[in-house]
Amino acid sequence: MRAFLGDVDLTLSGLDAASVRLWMEVDDDGLVVGSTGYELSDDGAHALIRSVAVHPSARSAGRGSALARFAFDRATEEGATTAWLFSQRSGPFWQGLGFEPASIDDLASALASTHQVRLFAETGQLHREVAWTRPLP
């Protein structure tokens, strides 16, 4: 999973933490072709969607949307009512799934304890990011 996420240029922070939920899709040869996940806020109301990726050879077949929806459904089952994410490159994809631009400060406040928010705040990257949100389910 780490190698796959590194190859698709996604954040690796906190992947082994108990608070981070991750799933991967593998092909018949056992190679990772997709991933999805999230991390919940301390109160469980907010989900930071992360690690949603599809291998370039498997894109444009609806896999990314299916993986994202899988994460939404699992987060909703755990009680989350709002999804958030960081994305500088994939705005149109996320808008197609109902996300709207959001305030970085609102995201950081709702998800202050998550690994990705803490990493971005510590490294000064937080205010260079683009935030998105949508209600769940």
C-alpha cells in the first residue's frame, strides 16, 4: 500500500495508525490497482477522506468514484456526517461526487487531531492546500 500511494503521490502520514481506515483493491496478480480510506475526527462527526487513488492503467472506468463512495459509506456507518478532503489536482473529480470548495481553517478545526492535518500544519503546507467538503451520506 505504501509503495502504491507513493507512486501516485499521496500522503503517507499515519497510514499505520489505528485511527486511519484503509482499503485496497488488488488485481488477479495481487498488484494494488486502487485504494481508499479516511480518518475520523475525535468526535466522530467528521471524516477526512484520504488515499483515494487508482493506478493509471485502471482509470476512466468509474473505479475512483466507487472507491470514494465506499469510504463515504464506511465513514457514515461509523457516525460521520461530514466529509472533508485535500485536493489540489482533482477538484472536478470531487465536485462530481458532491464536494464543494471549503475553508482550510474550517477543515483544520474539524479535523485537528488527524495525522494529515497535523503534518500539513507542522510543515507549513496547510495553507497551500485546497480543501473540499460535502455532507454524508
